[in-house]
Amino acid sequence: MHIVDGALANEVVIGGAALAAGGIALGLRRLPLEKIPAAGVLSASFFVASLIHVPIGPSSVHLIMNGLAGLILGWAAFPALFVGLLLQAVFFGFGGLTVLGVNTVNIALPAVIVYYVCRRGVTRGTPLVAAIWAGFGGALAIALTTALVGLSLMLSGDAFIPAAKLVFFAHIPVMVIEGLLSAAAIYLAAQVKPDLFDAMKGAPS
Amino acid sequence: MIRALSIILCLTLAPLPAAAHKVIASAFPSGDAIEGEVGFSSGDMAANLLVEVFDGAGTKLGEAMTDADGFFTYVPTQPVRHIFRADLGAGHVAEFEMAAEEVAAILGNPATGAAPAPTEPAATAPLAGLSDADRAAIAAIMRDEMRPLRREVAAYREHHDIQTVLGGIGYIAGLFGLGFYFAARRRLAG
């Protein structure tokens, strides 16, 4: 999922960095005081999730958890996931610092899209309906991320369809697992503390 | 202010080269050839992969295929810097190189195995009775013995222990705590 240094054309790297900077600026603007602890927790869970490997055939893929971050944080997922990616690059060598912008966009933009697609279903239904929407959102975020990774590779000269297909099919198990995890997390939150979502909206800063 | 800080942070960090990769690859002299391996840090090796060889100026010198264990051999013809590049797909690219001196050393002693050209006389004395074929066989055995060690060292270097993970979580807690502090201070002041 993380694209490494040297795999992309310079234009893609620069474009990704510009988009990521914009997203982070917008995300910080939409990060009220009340949401900062949640952003930290989700950033940490994203950071650790990448260490959970799901073995698939000869290779393995890891969890990403960007859908859950998007559902709870919205645009604030950009800075939260950026911090997670930065630390992954520094500590684990996942991805790299030059492609940090591209990776941030590839992972945080689907989170924001999921926020807009699924937010209404998650906040305005019974716990079961919320869980189904959250599961859908968790899987959708991974699917969109694979599409963006394929797109980044295509813009750098790879043929889009085989590259995207490869990444997409490798991540189907991750989509299933993340869908279930997101659904379980949101179901729990909706059952135990249904005011969580209202409380976290906070005052726009 | 936090916004400006984080933008500055991301801009200043961007041009730095990454210290580590999730793709591991290396090349080393092996008799009269260059041997190398390509794989992922998880221990999965890249089987049947095309490795392209370039010189320092970017001219393509040739190519090699990896075997089922991710190993490849390439016989150099010119004593120049060799750059190896392999595309593992899905955004994983390995690029590694061998310096001109090392390649020259390989070309300089095609038959005496992996030892560098200026060998100590004392070291070669016990080997004096050996034919070139024996030496090549010993060198091959040595390489076979070293291979699992080298892989283990590479895997160990990519290993993430609990301290690293906790350290990362600590950074996240600190960063967001700092953000919380600034945001709270701004709200109290305003």
C-alpha cells in the first residue's frame, strides 16, 4: 500500500505533496479542540495497524484503518493519517519521505470521501444500520485507496489496469477485515455511547 | 500557528532521502560475476523478476533474471559503477549499486573466487596447493554458507520490536498533546 521512494515520476511526487499540504491545511482548520484526542487515538491506531499483516498466498498485506479514521474525523483525517505515515516512514521504512505526500493523499482522501458517503448513515440510524454503513465505509476506503495507488503508478508510466488490478485483488481480504472491524467499532460506539458522534462534532474553530 | 508549523515541517522533511525501504536488495562479488538478491523485508524473495543493469550515466548495460530464491547473477564486462534496478510491482522499486572498484576487482581476478585482488601472501600460502577449480569450489561453498546469514541479518535489520512501536505511539501522543495544548491555550486566551 505504501509506495516507496523512486517508484514515481517527479511530477506525481510534487503534485501529491501539494495536494497533501492542501488537505492537511484544510484538515487542521476543521480540527476543533474536542476532536484532537480522537485524532490522536486514530492516528496511533493507523500507525500500529500497519504492523498487522494478513498473509495472502506468497505475499502479505497489512491493515490500514483509514475508513474508520475518515468516518470519525472527516477532513481532520488528513493531518491524523499524515502523522501516522510520517512516523511509519521514519520508524519502519514503510514508504519514504519523498513520497509522503502521495501516500498521504492515497490514504487520507478515501477517508474523506467515505466521510461524505457514509456519515449520514452512521449517525442517523439504529446501531445495526450504523454498523452496516460503517462496514461499507471501511471496505470502500480500501477500494478507493487501491484505485489511487494504481492511478499514481499509471501517471508515472505503468499500465493502469494490471497495476490497479494487482493491488485491488491483493487487498480484498483487507477490505473484508476492515469492513468488519469498522462495523464492530461503530456498532459498539452506537450501543454504548450514542452521543459520541454528536459530541465529537464540536464547535467549528 | 500549528498549521504553519506542520506545513513547514512537511516541506522541510520532504527532500530528505529515506533511510530504509520495505524492499531489500543487495549485490556482492561472486567469483567472476556479480551476485545479488531482491526481496521484501518480510522474507519473501522476488522470484523470476527482471533486474536491469545500468552504468553511472544511465546507459543500460544488460539485464538478469532472479531465480526462485530471488537471487540473480550478472557477469560484468566493464569496470564501471553498476546500478541495478528491479520493479517489484505495485509501487515497489529496488535500486542498488556496486562501486567501480569492486567491479574492477571482479574483472581483475576471474578465477580466484570472491577474494579481493590484493590478497595477503600469508593467507594464500595454505591454499598454494589447491588448483583453481578447488578454490572456486571453496568460494562457492563459502557463498552458500553465507547466504542464510546474510538473509538473517537483512531480516533482523527490518525487524520492528515493541520499543519502536511504543516509541512511535509516544510521538503521536506527544504531538497531539502539543496540538491540544496550543488549541486549548488559544481558546482560553480568546
